[in-house]
Amino acid sequence: MTSRNQNRPPRSPSSKKEGVESIPLDKRRRIGMGRTGGATNAERKPFGSVNKKLDVAATSDVGSCVEGSDCGNVEFTKEEIDALVNERLKMKKFDHKGNMELVSELNARLKVCIKWFQKRDEAHVEGEGKLQNALDALEKKCAETEAEMKNKEERFSATISELRQDNTCVQERLVKEESEKLDAIACHRKENEARIALEALQASLSKDLEKAQQDILVANQRAASVDDMYKRLQEYNLSLQQYNSKLHSELEVARESLKRVEKEKSTIMENHSTLRGHYSSLQDQLNLARTAQDEALNQKDTLANEVKCLRGELQQVREDRDRQVAQVQVLTSDVVKYKESTGESCAKLEYLMEKTKSLEETCSSQREQIRLLEHQLTATNEKLKMSDLSSIQTRAEFEEQRRNVHDLEERLAETEYQLVEGEKLRKKLHNTILELKGNIRVFCRVRPVLPDDVAGSEQPVISYPTSTEALGRGIDVIQSAGQKYPFNFDKVFNHDASQQEVFVEISQLVQSALDGYKVCIFAYGQTGSGKTYTMMGKPEASEQKGLIPRSLEQIFQTSQSLIAQGWKYKMQASMLEIYNETIRDLLSTNKSSGAENGAPGKQYTIKHDSNGNTNVTDLTIVDVCRIEEISSLLRQAAQSRSVGKTQMNEQSSRSHFVFTLRISGVNEGTEQQVQGVLNLIDLAGSERLSRSGATGDRLKETQAINRSLSSLSDVIFALAKKEDHVPFRNSKLTYLLQPCLGGDSKTLMFVNISPDPASVGESLCSLRFAARVNACEIGIPRRQMTTQMTS
């Protein structure tokens, strides 16, 4: 015992305590239970028997350990260890060999126990490390869980605070809406009074309008008569001018002829003066030859006096003058020769007498012609004076008539201006009354007759009343039996109306989107009635652009002009179509092939917030700054839209097209903010399967279109009857249009009509539906405007 205790190192209380603490808790519990259990339940046996058991076990264990040199399978219990430690060897005094064997056996068993204990200690250390790692991981996870719980607690507290704030805002809004409701009731009373006054004013304006129209008719008649008189006067003045110009030309010709005659007269006078000299010399020479020469000289003198008054044809006079010069030369030669022969001179004198007689005859005829010309000239001068007087009088009358026409034109322009202003005032009052009533405005448009339309009868199926009240607002549908169905809307466009005329009527409504209102314009009608042409038109042709391109051009132009007033606008565009009750994004760049082939693609959800705004989840929204960007987006959407061919239309729209433009405006000067929305919708056309001949996919499309339009009809009927429940959720179309049909927006519906006699039934259905829509009251539109608060 002393040697064993001496070989073992001393144990301190702390080492005992550390050894105990190093043992895991579950093992300490097992040891304790074994200890208590062994102490209480096990029977106390003599120590010899225990030693015997230990000896047997030890010898077997030692043998096994020595033989196998591996004691990993040896296990010791608490009792065996205590027994081994507390064992006392029975040594004999003189049997040293036996004592050494006992001691060696005991040492072997102790070595085996120590090895087992070391292995158990290593296992405990490894288990403790694993438990420590697990404990660290659990502590880390616990810390993370606590941090997450704190974050959730903070989020929940923030949500609770937001909900409380929302609750206070809702309560304040409720109080505000109640006050606004009371104000609206008071305003409604005032508006009823104003409406009565406006109706009286409208009646007076209609009377004034009738009087103005009568005055216009009278003025038109007078203007027509004045125009006729003016035309006749112009024709008479033109004839007088022509006659005057003719007289002037004749007078100029006569004057030129007189000048020529006077020139010829002067030349003849000069010639005669020369001839006198020659005759005087001849008389001196012929005084001795013949006494009859005096008579010839006298005749020559008279001939010279008569030639002075000669006015005739210049060419003949010149020829006669040449002949006379030649004759004088001949006479001079004859006078020279007369001395030789007097007979020849007499013959020459007779010849000269004959020539002078002929000259006298030509001069007398020319004198008579000159007298006649002078008489004609005096008569022409008198006629010219009379024509001048008549032209002056006609010109005075013309000036007076022109002043009268100018006065009538001014009165007519003033009357037309008053008519235009009255029409503007009527439209403004009508729009105000409709806004106060909260009705949906309805415009009707009739497309032109196409070559493919069947001419069932010569009598047209569409007519327009000409009365003052229904002019431009009424339309009549005539069936084959001659029965007439009259309808009245806010505006009716006939088949001659251009795209510009249609857009002028809705331009003020489009302007409201920039002012902060929600505006919705949608086209309804049967297939082939011109809905897509009305909404889109042909953007490549400027005169055939539809309402969507023209509305966007106006919005961008107006937003640019408002920059000078301090306004800055931000615009966002989105386009979608509802095809077979499925929403498709027309601006999406990553369209899946599965969605195109009918497989389920990306799902879009329609959501409405408390302010009446509509959002479609995951829909592509594009910021736009110029009209060119909108045009490219429209072309992209047109290429992506679903169209198909039916027996009623070559390119029939097989889906509902929805264009949305969100407008946000800020005025830096007044710090006002406006938020407007412009919805432009081209609905798919309703059609009958018997006429369209749709089969396969076209049949499914037709059924889906008719179901959605039927849901729209159910919603309109519920709104018209003011039912408590309105089935907006029956289709994607009605749920998307819920703020427009049941909210505070300005809504306008275009009902398109076909003049084809084969489509009278569909036209009547469309017009009856439009009449019900026009009677619906959806609420007073409100402007979404806020003012920034400066600190």
C-alpha cells in the first residue's frame, strides 16, 4: 500500500474538483446513479469474493491484453475501479515469488485500467469539444434568432405606427369627405339653380340664334343678289372697256391717217410750188407759141388750189407726183422741142389736161372720205364722252355696292363669330353640366360606305335630322320596313367628318389630363365599323392620324409651351392588350415563346389603390420625353398586337388595346403638383358567328371578346340602375376600367357605326348600348393637385 501510494502523484482538492467538472454532466449523473444504486440496492459481499472476481477478471483481462496487446474492448465499472484501487494484497512473509506475481498482476491490471481511463479521458475531451462547438453554434443561432426577432419587432412596431398614421389619415379624410359631401350638396343646389338659369339663357340664346340665322339667310340672299348685280356690272364694264379700247384704236388709226395725209399735202404743196415756177417759165416761153396756154395755166392754178385740199391715199399721190415730175420733165423737153414743133406741145398740153382732171377727181373723192372720217370722229368722241359719263356713274354705283357688300361681309363675319362663340359657350356649358351630372360623354361616328358593303336598297339606312335642336347631335337608323329609330348623343359625326374635325371636339378633354384629371377615351362598336381607324388612323399620313397620335402631339406641344409658366412635366407610357382574358405587355422585350404559343407565360395582376389609381404588376413602363419616342412605341405595339382575318374584316383586332400615359407636373413658382392619367382604349369589335365565320382559334377569340363586352354591358346596366353591387370583377376589361366607369375620371365613349344595310341590327344594338352609357352617372371628376409645404 505504501509503495502504491508513493508511486501515485498526490492529488489536490482542486485537481479532484477539476476532474469531476471535466466529466460531462450526463456521465456524472450515470456515475452518481450507479453509486447510489450500488450503495442501496447491491448486497454487500465479502471483500474476498470481490477480490476473487477481480482476480479472475484481471487475469482474464491481463491475459487478453497481453495476448492481443489491445485492451480497447476492456470496460471497467465504478465498483471495479474502486475495488482495484482499494485492493490489499495478501502477501506471505517468505513467499517472495508469489508476492511478486501478485504485485505484477496488480500492476498489470492497474496499467490496463489506466489505459482504459486514458482512452475514456480522450473520448471525453473529444465529446466535450464537440459539445462546446455545438454550444457555440447554438449560442450563435440563438443570437441570430434574437437579432431577427428584434428586427421583426422593429418592423412590426413601424407597421403598427404606419397603420396608426393611416388610421388617423383615414379618419381625417373621412371628416374631410363628409365636409366635402356637405359642400357638394350645397354646390349641387347652387348648380341646380345655375342649371335653371343656364337653361333659360340657352333658350334665349337659341332664340337669338334663330334670329341670327334668319338674318344670315336674308343677308345671304342680299349678298347673292349683290353678287349677281356685281357680276353683270363687271360684264357690262368689260364690254364698255372693250368697246372703248376699240374706239381708241380706230381713233389712233384715223389720226395716223390724217397725219400721213397732211404730210402728203405738204409735199404736194411743195411740188406745186416748184411746178408754178416751171409753169411761169413755160408761160413766158409759150406766149409766142399759143394763146391757149393761158387757159392751161389758169387750169393749172385752179388745179394747184384744188390739190392744196387733197387728202387721199399716199401711195397713189406719190405715184401721181412722180408721173407729174416725169411729165414736167417731158414738158420741158417738149418746150425745148416746141420751137421745132408746136403740134407736139399741143398734144402734150391735152395730155396734161386729162391728167389734171383725173387728179381733181381723186382729190374730190379724198375730200369726201376726209369729211366722212371727221363726222365719224366727232360721233366717236361724243360716244366716248357718253361712255366716260356712264362708266363714272357705273363706277360710283359699283363703289357704293362694294361698300354695301363690305358692310354685309362684316356683319356676316360678326354673326359667324357670335355663332362660333355661342357654340363654344354651348359646348362649355354642356361639358360643365355633364361634369356636374357625372355622366359619361358619348360621341357617335359613322364610317363612309366602302365598295365591299352590300347595297341592299337604294334608301340609306342612316340619316341625320336637320332640326336646330338635333343638328349635329342626332342620328336616325332606318330599317328595311321603313321604321325609324332616333338617337341623340353629345356629338354625331357623319361619314364626311375628317380626323381633324373629330379631334377638335375632344382636344379640351385631352387638355384636362395635363391639368391633373384622369381622362379615359375608348372606342366601341362592331367589327369593321372604324374603331381602330378612329383611335390610331394611319400615323404615316398627317391628315389620317387618329386620336391617339394627335392627343399625344397636343400634350407634348402644350407641355412645352407651359415651360415658360414654370411647369415641368414627366410622362410615362405603357401599352397592353387583353387577349382571351389574358393581359399581354406590348412593350416587353423578352417575350417567352410559351406565351406566344398558348402556354402559360408571365402573369399580370390588376391592382387599384385607395386614390383610384390603377397599376398592373410587372408591366413595362417607359419614360418618354419626345413625340418621336411615343411614335416608335406605338409602332412596336402595333406589330405586337393580335390581329386576324374574318369574313367581316381583313384585319380585325382580336384583343382590347389599352394605352396609358401617366403625367406628373410640378410648378416651381407656385409649388403645385398635378398628377393626370390619359387612358386611350381601342376595344375589340363585337361580331356574330353567323357573319364572321370564325372557327378554331378565331372562334375562341370571338367568344372571349363577346364575353368581355357582355360583362361591360352588365356593368353599365348596374351603374344605370344604381345597384349596390357592380360586377367589375367579371372580366379583366371591366376590372381594368373600374376607375373610369365608377370613379372620378372624365370618360368619353366613341360608338362607331357601319352604314352597311346588312349591319342594321348590330348598329341598333351599339346605339342602344351607347344611349345607356350616356345615361350613366359615375361621379364628379376631381383634379389631383397638391401644394408643397415649405418649411
